[in-house]
Amino acid sequence: MEKKELAKRVLIITYYWVPMGGSGVQRWVKFSKYLPENGWQPVIYTPSNPDFPLRDESFLADVPESCEVIKQPIWEPYRLASLFSNKKNLNTGMLRKGEKTSWKDKFLNYVRSNYFIPDPRVFWVKKSIKFLTKYLQENPVDVIVTNGPPHSMHLIGLGLKKKLGVKWVADFRDPWTNIDFYHSLKLTKSSDQKHRALEKEVVSTADIVTVVGKSMQDEYLEYSDHVKVITNGYDQSISKKEIVRDAKFSLAHIGLMNADRNPKMLWKVLAKIGKEQPEFLADLEIKLIGKVSGDVLNSIEENNLTSQLNLIDYVPHSEVHGLQQASQILLLVVNDTPNAKGILTGKIFEYLMARRPILAVAPKDGDLAEIINQTESGEVFGFLEMKKLETFILKSYSDYKTGSLEIQSHSIEKYSRRSLTKDMVALFED
């Protein structure tokens, strides 16, 4: 597609940027990829020395030539805290199998929750406001975007809005006080109040607030009338070539699987079927690609499914699509937490592109279920629907044995990154 003249500029303030790996970096790397063909030049402001556990060079190919990247150093207490912790990376919060949280880590979590509000990147806020105030006076832009979490990025936007009156879009990949782990933070009453006050100020002050799902939109409409839904999406064109499916009856999960996403019901169902049909266990492959909590591994072992487990570490994003298309069933698990209805994990959209049956364990009245039902791309099971899940697995296994395990999904084109970028640009130009 022929690119338009880059007449307008958007400053994107984000902690996550290439060559980081993981889900946090994808949203604005992909938007930036398609902004130039819509007449907008992306200008990225990001730390020069961020703390991140995953690296993925494949995202570098998505950064357009016209993209200007501005980097400033950041100081993060994670590096200081790591000297006192048993964990190599406090940022990920992942525990290995059999590992317990030490009193030191509990203390550090308390300090992190109550003294670094909204998050440990808060020390970058004042420095960034000062730097960007001068930069914007010399290099004007039409719109600024802040991307969170970490929600400290929104505080930078708030400061620039107050000082310069810039047009500001606050983009939320995840909610603030309703994020899945917020209930587990050891917050004092005053800390909780401060979080909520900052969240309200950001949402009510931004010219536009963009969110990834309907539930988050409903939540933030209390503070602002300018809350718009722009979901995450998929990027590659849908392949029409024949794909070699896994020989095994593979259930594949791609991405982080922490303790809150541990589908204990699923492991029990698989073990039950295996006892009744020994050939099922011979055919079964549990394919977990990415970081996996020790709680998940323990549950799999307790159900005698370790022999069926294929544990694969993080793979470059460019290779993920092939793994998804080759799988028999794609597994999607929503955190069993108070905000479960509003969780809309980014992997759902790439699952749609893979056109393989989706097995989702999630609230049946949540945002995720709505998309799966509308596109007829799979089935959703509540956290306690063990019998219905067993019926689905048995039917899918029967179809696998006859070579007829397929899905006829539809209406997914609106979730392409190119289409979503046009939606975002429409907000910029409103």
C-alpha cells in the first residue's frame, strides 16, 4: 500500500519497546507499523535501559523507517531490590516449581506496593516531563499517547497536559486498580486511595481514553465520556496454504501461565478421560509455550500428566503463528480473579487468525466469551463447568481421530492490526 505524506506527528510514551519480547510491546509496535500509511509519523519516547526478562529481535522488522525513537535513562528499584531477594527477576513475579515466597520477597512486595505508586517506574515521571516539555516546544506534535501499564507513563502524559495543553490519548492495555493482581497487593488504605485518585485524574483529564475491552470501557465511563474501545489484534495475513497439523492430540497454550491462570479443572478432566481411555493419554500432548508457574507444573504432576507435557520456553513472535496453526486445540485461560469478566488477553486475536478450535476457561458473560461466541471460533467454559468441558474434550478427540477437527470461524477481519490502526487514527483526527 502506498504511504501517505507524513503530515502529522504523534508522540508515543511507552515503557515497552523493541527489542523487548512479550505481549506488552506488541500493541504500539504494531500501531506504529501502520501509522505512516495513514499519514502519521510515530515518535517513540522510551527508556534507554529498561528492565525486561524477554528479548525478541523479530519485532525490529515492524518498526517503520520514518519512526523517530527518543531514549532517556531510567532508574528502577528492581535492580536494588534484587540484591536482597532470592528471585533473579522480581519484575516477572514467577516462581519455579516447589519455590516458596520468602519473607524478604513479601517485604519487598509490600514496599513496592505502598512506596512506589503507581509502580516502580514512577522515578522516571518528573525527569520525563521536564525533558519532553523542552522537546515538544522545539518539536511540536499533534497528539501524545501514553501506554500503560506501567501506569507511570500516564502520569507523564498528565504532567504534559497540565503544562502544555497538548492533545492526549491515555491508552490502557490493562486496567489500573482493577487489574488482576491488584487484590493481592498488600496496600494500606491510604495507598489504595492514592492509586484510585491518580487513576480518576488520568482518566478524567485525558482528551480520549482508549481501552481494549467493553468491561474496562464501562468502568471508566464513570470518570469520562470519551472512553473508546480499540482492541488488540492480529497482524499477519491469514495463510491459505495447507498446514501440517501436530500428529498428537495437542492442546497448546502460548504465553504466560501463572498461578491465577492454572486450569486445574482441565487437568482433572484430562486425567479422568485418560483413566477411562488409555489410548487417549498415548495421543495427548499438553503443549505449554512460554513462562509457566510452578503451581501449574505441580497440578499437572498431581494428575499424572507429566509424560504428556511438552514444555517450550519463549519463542520469537515471528514463529508463534506456525505453532498455533499446527495445534489441534488452542487453550486460553483467563485469570480466576475478581476482574475476570473484563480480561481480554491479546492472544485471543492471534488465535482467531490461526483458525483452530479455541478452548477457553473464562467467565461465560465476559468480554472474551463475547468475541469467541460472535466469531464462532470455539467454546467457553466457566471455572466450574467440569462435565461440559469433559464432553467437549471427548467430542474434539473423536473428531481428531477421524481427521475432522476443524473450526468455521468468521468476522475476524475487523481485528487486523491494519484495520485497528485506522480506528486509532480516526480518534487522533477527531
